[in-house]
Amino acid sequence: MYRRFPLPCALLLAALACHSAGAAQPEVPPFSGLTTLAGSGWETLEFPNIHQTTDYRLVTDGGTQVVQAQSRGGASGLIFRLQQPVSEDLTLRWRWKIAGIHADGDARHKDGDDYAARIYVAFAFEPERSGWLARMRHRAAELLFGEALPGRALNYIWANRLPRGTRIANAYTDRTVMIAVESGPEAAGQWRMERRNLARDYREAFGETPPAIVGIAIMSDADNTGEQATAWYGDLVLTADQ
């Protein structure tokens, strides 16, 4: 499924258009068990004025099926929509690998806002916690898109320059916080296992208890730097860790 919207790439991800799936605890479709991406629950998202899209395909790596992403000066993402309340022990686990970082990538600047690999978690919009101007902007965006939109988001990145563990606002919007889970080229070519407590990360990023998750996406992009990116993503798993 393809969608096109008239917003810049990073801003569009910050305003990820997600429907409420209605399921209490939906499983994120595992890449390892898919026969095809089409119809799997993962949707392709393209951006306006970006003619080169990222190629996502199922491949076998080390005997396990994963998604390979290749971007050549462009951008697009894969999105799974869901409705998942966030308990204190809700954890997102995944593994990923990159071929290399962007030489000119820098999360602190709009022209460097590219990453070989990122995991995007979008949360429901909470009008009662938002100011009048934020509510009006959100309502205008909903009228433009014709559907409910999320509010804030966490963006787990394989950073180009930021030190591992750094947390900063996105260069385009402070409603998305970038968290450098990995950084630099030293681990390029190696699978890295990650585990993040979503309630803790949201609270540290925004100072509030998180609302429900409404979307999870993977994305490898190179539209701002004009470079190339190759990454591999293993299964994304939501689990309750004690």
C-alpha cells in the first residue's frame, strides 16, 4: 500500500498517519516468518518530491529471513499500524545491521537528518496535554490528511556523529526525539541486538507518561545527504520484560 502526502520527509514521519487497529496486543509481523511484504501488515510509505525510494526486500542472512533496505539518495519507509497501551514493562526488541554510516549525516541539522537505519515509534495524540496552538495545528493536519494522526514519537537511530546514548530533538520538530542507540562505523557489518523500555524512554524524552503506541516503522534514508545506505532489520518484538 502506498501513500503520498504533501509534507517534508522528516515532518511527515513526525506526523505519521496511523489508524487505530483496535486489537489489545497485536503482534508486530515478524520478518522471519513472512512469505512477502505485500499484505503482511507492513505498509510502504513514499514521500512527495522524493523520486528515489528505499528498496525493502526479504533476504536471508545467516540462515534467518530479514529485511534488507537500500537507499540511494532517496527515502521511504515501512510502517505497521497498531493500538498498544504502554505498560511500565513494555519493551521493544530488535536487531539490525548497517553497511556504513553517512559521511555527511548529522542529527543536529536538517541537511544531515539521514540514517542508515532507524526505528520509529509513534504515540497517540493527547489533546488534554497540548496547548491551544498545538491542538489547532493537529486539527488542521487531520483535516488535511482526512484521518487521525499521532502526537509525539521516539526515533531510535544508528547515529552518524552523535555519541551513543545521546538524546536530542529532531532537527525538524521537537515532537520527535532522536535516541542514538548505536553510533559510528565501528560496528558496521555486525548484527547488533537492542532492547528499549518504551515507557522509560518516553518519560525521559517528554517528561510525561506515554499514551498508546499507534505506529512502528523502519526507515533507511539518504535524501538529505544524497549518499547511499544499506541496512538489515531483524524481527521487531513488543514484549513485557520483568
